Amino acid sequence: MEGVIVNFRGGVHTQKGNHMIVKIDGVDKREDAVKLLGKKVVWKSVKKEITGEVKSAHGNKGAIRVIFETGMPGQSLSKKVSIQ
């Protein structure tokens, strides 16, 4: 299963470097996103492979919150991740 990194998780004045919002292809409801809790997420670049875990749903349109092991680079925005 594949998804796209949409944005960092953050508020008005803060931004979490290793928390990302991911939109998954074919998931349109919160109920479907909740079924993915605990799954492993992998982002690959030319030099690195960073893994994370799905921790919760985000909103009602099927997005999820993923906590990665390290901070994510800005180049990861709008890139694909694989969900296992």
C-alpha cells in the first residue's frame, strides 16, 4: 500500500520534525484509517531509508499520523511512502 506525505504535524507556533501527516490512496474515511494503526511506514531516498509507525488517524478524510524514528527532511514532502 502506498501513501503520500502531505505535511509536518504542527500547530500555529510549533512543528514536530518527526511527525508527518500521510494521505493514503483509496482510504477516504476515518474508520478505514483507524484499521491501519500500528503498521510500519518506510520512506526511501537515494541515501536513506527512514521507518516509522502509524499512531492515529488525522481528521475525517482518511489521513493518518505517522511518527518516524528521526526528523524528516523537507524534501520528503509530497513524496511516496510504503505502508506494510
